[in-house]
Amino acid sequence: MTDLAIKGGSKTICHNFKLYNTIGNNEIKSVTKVLKSGVLSPYLGAWNNIPNIGSFYGGKKVNEFENYIKSYFSVKHAITVNSWTSGLITAIGSLDIEPGDEIIVSTWTMCATATAIINWMAVPVFADINKDTFNIDPKSIVKNITNKTRAIVAPDIFGQSTEIDEIKKIAKQKKIKIISDSAQSIASKYKNKFSGTLVDIGGFSLNYHKHIQTGEGGILITNSDRLAQRMRLIRNHGEAVVYDKKVKKINNIIGYNFRMGEIEAAIGIEQLKKLESIVKSNQQKAELLNRGLSNLKGLKTPIVCKYNSHVYYYYAMLVDQKITKVHRDKIYNALIAEGVPLFKNYTLVHLLPMYQRKIAFGNKGYPWVKNVYKGNVSYKKGICPVAENINENQYLGLPMCNYNFTRKDIQLIIKAFKKVWKNIYKL
């Protein structure tokens, strides 16, 4: 325990919290039916639909899940994949990206968001974040656009949408595409429309610590027939069907096995039925936290932007040490000592070794070598000052989808915060 935690003189407030689990009897029954059928995945890596054998488009449960997704999110196309990393690779490949093209992405995101760009021999250009939302800053996007920019990948971090109208204005002026990485923000809304549905391609993660899960899995959504076709090709060995008249362009359809199985789809169907109630529960818990923590001097609770709803994948806070006179790390250590399950750092992707050394494929620096990339992108520390400062000095994140917090748990967390804050101002 730290000095801050000891100073109050009482034992640790919080105890072990139950892990987040949304799997119930309906999922078990649905999976059991799939197992009894013996058909766990009827995909064929060929442009065929053979009765009782298989299909290029997957099985009954996959198609049922995709139809359910289309209806739920009011989109024309839904393409399921075996992970959201696969989804990002698929989405970027569908955009006719050339080796050496630049794609702008936030540095405050999971590494796969940028690695998916590298996968197509394109070059990530990292933009800074909005200090209030942790989402990509449109002003930083503008600063980073060059004549090589072909797309923007905008992660909807922690549970709310980016400033999508501003980003769409930028993209329209420059004639570039937008992908919404809504892995953490499924069912959040911008102007009463679901995040991910307002751009060229959107998508969600279904791994075990998201709002809904299939163990591993992902969902791609689009209203473009052309992009949907290309994504389905990339998902399932597209190079094997290039001779078919349906395939007009054969670039970037080197395919993968990114296919979702029938078991995962069966789970996904049941999980999607629970999404609304899960989001509502998270919002209620966040409101309790807001009421309990908003009066703590030097602690900034989450800001929900105008036109947005927030689904609270994380309850993300900022410490203002100009007010507290205590560094975030000491506060973090004291809260951890009280049993509060917090994170104090996030991945700043531009600082990862791959980008610092500019080497991904082989040993010669691909894709940054001159015969591929004609630009001059920098990944030096300091290019994203807002994100770097917040990460080093201010950020505290409570993972709302890692634990099944009860109302009593939330009150214990609030009590722990108040105890630590009381100790801060006694120092």
C-alpha cells in the first residue's frame, strides 16, 4: 500500500469483483443445437453454393446473424469475421489502397487499428486526440493530410462516437474514405444514428471483454455494394474466384480465412438480443459514478459530447495535478491499494518499436523504404502532445466491460475514491 492509502487508517475498501459475463442459457441452447447438427462451418473457399455441402457465404447461423445485424443497425450489408483485427484488415484492403499510400489514424487506439494499414503495405500517419473524449481530433487530421492520404480510420474510443460530421467534411473535400473503428462503442449513437453506420465502412469487435461477445469475432457494416463484395472476397480466399464475372477488379483481394464459424454466430445472435439492456446497465452505473465522483477536486469525469450517447466500455477520467498537487501515478497506486481495478496507461501506437524503428516486413524497412513510400512520416515522441501528456500524467480508466459491477460495487469504488481524495488534501 502507498502512503496515500495508509493515511486513512482503514483496511482496503474494495474486494474482488465478479468478472463480466453475459453468456446465459440461451447461448448454451443455441450452441448445443449447432453441435448436434454437426455443421460447425460449411464455408467453401470457392464461388459455389452446393446444397448440403457448403457455400462461399457461410452457413445458416452466419447468414442469420448477418441478417439480424443488418436489421438492428439499419444497414445494407453486414459481413461477419473471426476477429475485429481481421475486420480492419478486410476493410482497409477493400478501399483500393496502394503500397506507399498514407492512412491517418489515431495514436490512442489498439495496435491492430494501425497494423491493419501496414498489412497492405500502406503507411499509418498518427493524429492526436481530443483532450475531452480521447477520440481522434479533426484539427490534427487536417494537419496530417498530404497528397498521399487515401483514408481516415477513426476509432470511437471508450464508448462514444468521434466528431463524425467534422471528419466527413474533411474527407469529402479531399475525396478520401472513412472507416469507423467502433470496436469499443457498439450501439453508441451520433445524432440518433448508430456509430459505424455514418461512414464508408464501420465495424465492431466481439471479443470476450466487449459489450457483447462470441469469444472472438467481428462485424463489418457498409451501405456500399462494391465495398461489401470486396470485403467478402478478402474474408474468404478471394484470389480463388477472380475468374468469375462477378469480380470486376482483382486488386487487393488476396484472401484469408477470416470466416466466422456457426458456433460463434449462434452465440452472436443471442448476444445481440441483450445489447440494449447491457448498454442501459452500463449507462446507469456510469451515472452513479458521475454523481459520486463529480465533486472531487482535480478529477474530471467523462464528458459526453453534444449529439452523442455513451456506452461506457471504459469510464475514462483525467487527473489535474495542478489542482491535486499530486501526480496521477501516486493517486493510481493508492486507488489500486484500495482494490479499485484501474488502468493508468493506454497504448500510444506511434511509440511502439515497429514505428520507432520503421521496420515491419523483413529487415530492410518495408513499407517505409523509398522504392515503396515517397513520403516522410515522423513517429517521434512529441508528434501527438495531447495524447502523450494525458497518458503520462492524467489518464485513469475503469474497465466497465471487464467486471460485472453491481450497484453496491459502484458505491464501494466511489467510497475508495473519496477516501484517497481526502488523503490527498491532507498532505
